[in-house]
Amino acid sequence: MEKHELESLLEQADAAWNEEDINSILDTYDEDATLVVQPGMNVRGKQQIRKAVEAIFNHFNHTLCVKQRDITVIEGSETALVLARATISANQMGEAPFVQERKSTYVYRKKPDGRWLCVVDNSYGVDLLS
Amino acid sequence: MEKHELESLLEQADAAWNEEDINSILDTYDEDATLVVQPGMNVRGKQQIRKAVEAIFNHFNHTLCVKQRDITVIEGSETALVLARATISANQMGEAPFVQERKSTYVYRKKPDGRWLCVVDNSYGVDLLS
């Protein structure tokens, strides 16, 4: 099966997160996008997302590593629901390594110029229902 | 917390499914929406969704009952990721009753006239990754 362009985009996004390349990370979001920082805590809009991403980098002592696989794309009406298994790991100073497996859910919109941008970033998936 | 209008829409959609009111069901979808009928089987566009919904009614011997709760809405850029616990039950003739619990994922788009329409209906949620 041909690779969906959103698969490549998610791989590029992983690389940007792992390099702490905040401008490339922000380029993946639409202006009015929402990021679920943690269950019960959402931020909306690129300015708030920038602050949250910086806080996440600090929280993980700049050792965050994100790896997504089994990326599944369901498209409808210039919109896509993207599902992926995500492994989030970090080496926090003086503590045991942090490793978390998530089944993540993202929503992307195809803009008139053909670019896909993330409008809802919920790496926690349906665990928000717990 | 005030009830999100998408919560009311999902409750109305449940009622339409349970009454086999196919025109009201189709009114909840955008023209180019995608419905995940079962893992690995998607249909796209209202005409195909109509056929699939009729097939689902037949499959369950016209006893399908859908009930959604804990509806969680995450909005960004005129788009919403909606999560819900869904109970799907049916009394199939001569067989044990069918009951399935799902953690469902839906994507809605807000149209220029303010109406929300479903663009991706994936009641199986992240179970598609299994």
C-alpha cells in the first residue's frame, strides 16, 4: 500500500520534536489548533502551543524522545483522523527512565494550498474517557 | 459545565439510529464523509453510507440499539474530535443478544452556516490499531 503523505508528516514531526526544533513543530499546526498537553489540560492557538511545547521540553529535561508507528489515516471531506501507536520516552535526571505507550488520535485539515495541518493533537486518544 | 452542542447532536444521532430514521442519520454526515463500517472496511460519500447503514440495520435484524455517553469534545480550527463510550446492542433472532462496548472517535466540521457535520465516523476508535 502506498504511504499516505500524513505518515511522512508524522515522521517529520517526530524528528522535529526529538531535535527540539520548535519552529518546525509549530509549522505542523493550524493557527487555531488545540493541543492536549495532559488529560484535562488543553491549549489552543499557536502562541499557547509554543509555550506548552517549551514547558514539555523543560519537564523532560530536554531528553524527550517520541516515536510513532502503525500510522492509520482515515480521510473524509478534506479532513483526516490519524491514529498511531506512540512511544514517549525520556531520561529524567536522577530518576528512572520515563517510558509511556499511547494510542494517539490526531485530526488534520487539508488547506486550500494542499498542505495538511494538525487541528487537534490528542496523543492520549480515548484514554481521556478514563 | 455547559453542554456542548455536539453532545446534543450525538444524542439525536443515537435516536435516529435506534428509530432507523435513515434520512436523519444521513443529515448528520458531510457529503464526502467516511464511515468505518468495521475494521478494514470504510465507505465514503453519502450514497455509500446510505447503503452501509441499510446493511447494518439488516445485519442486526432491525433490533440495533446505540447509546453513547461520556461525550468529550476537543475543538480546534472549526473542527472537533469527539470521543464517546458507545454501547451497541441487538437481539438477533435465535442467537444470544449482541452487546459491544466501544470507545469511539468521530471528527466533525463546522460548516460556514454554523452546522456541525460528521466527516469521519470511526466508532471503533484506536481498536483499529490492534
